[in-house]
Amino acid sequence: MSTGDEGRSSYLDLLITTILEHEKNMDKLLERMQKIANDLSKASKETEPKPKKEVAKKKEGEKPAAANDIIYLKVKADRPMDEILAILETLKE
């Protein structure tokens, strides 16, 4: 085997190793994304809108908020999903 062939073989070995590592990382990321998607689906089913109920007026003349009003909340999600759901439940009360 000449030096050129050895260099090419080493390059191909490195390329194959890199691609295999990339595939493993992608598999791990896909598993994590699937778990997050399942958790979000479960959370959305648990927090389906309930019948409307009146909320106390904040100011005179201001109409009360309805139970199906959408509130945007940005949450840093470096916590487990069950902790985030518990926090959101306490905020709803």
C-alpha cells in the first residue's frame, strides 16, 4: 500500500467514525425530542380549557377575563416537565 493509499484509508476511517458519532448523537436528540413532544401532548391534554367562569374584576368598568383567554408566558425550560407543569398550575390559581 502506498503512502497516498494509507492517507486515503485513514481519512475514510476518520470520516466513517465521525458519521457514526453524528448518527448516535442524532438518535439521542431524536429520542429527547420525542419525549418532549409526548410530555407536551400530555400536558396539553391535562390543561384543556374548562367551562368559563368569571374572574374578579381588576378595575372598575374593566370586563373580567374569561377562562379561555390566552396568556403568553416565556419559561426557561431547563427544569423537568412535571416541575414546569406544577409551576403553571399554581400560576393559574
